[in-house]
Amino acid sequence: MNLDVEDLSDRIDILKGDITVLEVDMIVNAANESLLGGGGVDGAIHRVAGPGLLAECRALGGCPTGEVRLTAGHNLPARYIVHAVGPIYQDGRQGEPDLLRSCYEGALRLAEQHGVHAIAFPCISTGAYGYPKEEASRIAVETVVHWLSEHKAPRQVIFCCYEAVDAKLYVKRLDAIFHPED
């Protein structure tokens, strides 16, 4: 398909805020392998979504690193939650980049399969899992831009960053792609 980069800039947004309040079709959860909740964005999503999410996740039986699983949004405004299990960062030479990329690709594939218009991603693996934020933002942006250049869906991708420092990294990455001459 190969869309023009100019067309893509209208399909990607960066927000600083709480992913649990976004009124989008699908949000992505930075989950752990158990899928039973944890800290950071994972804990926040489970708290807001309520006990139905925990019950649905228990039935899934976990998820390996680098893969994704889909659940309903339960008490969230989002219809769906994609649980993406990002890698725990060691040294960047243990397959972490490919595993992280796989999380973004898997979520985008589910969005396309379910006719999702808008999907929101948190910063996967950059909290307790220790992935360097600059490198993780590069992988996230490049993966999403590549996907969008070859697919019509989803129509909108939001990088929802809880911290301002993360949002600035995503803005910098996108500017480098959409305005390379600056």
C-alpha cells in the first residue's frame, strides 16, 4: 500500500495522560506474563476495568513475552484491551528489540482484525521492566509508522504517555520522521 509520510502524520497523536480514561476503541496494557495485574499502567487498567477483567484474564492462562492477548474493556471507556507482554530489559542483546516490536505489531494486527478505528499505546516495558526509554520510543514509533504505511487500519494511533519526559521522546521521534529537514 505504501502511504505518503504526510498522510501518516494525521494518523498518529501523542498525549500525556491517563490511558484508562481515553474514549478509544482499544487500549494496550503493558502487562506481565500472568495477565493478572501488577504495577504501573497494568495495575491502573485492572483497577479501573474491575473484577470482570481479572476473571477474563485468569481464563486466558497467561501470555508469553512478546505476545498479546485480547479481552473486553469491562468498565473502561475502551471496547477492547490488548495485553502486551513486553520484555524485561537485560542488555539489548537478548532479543529485547524484537520482542518489544512484536508487542506493537501484535496489537496493531488485533486492531485491524477487529475493525478498530483508534488504538492507544502506553510506553511498553519502560517502567519496572527497565527498557531504556529513548530506545523503546524509537522501536514503538518506527513499528507503528511502518505498519500504518502498509495498512488502512487502525485509522488513529495514540501514544499515551503518563510522564512528560516520555511524551517529549515520542514527539522528537515523530518529528525526525515527518520533518527530517528541520
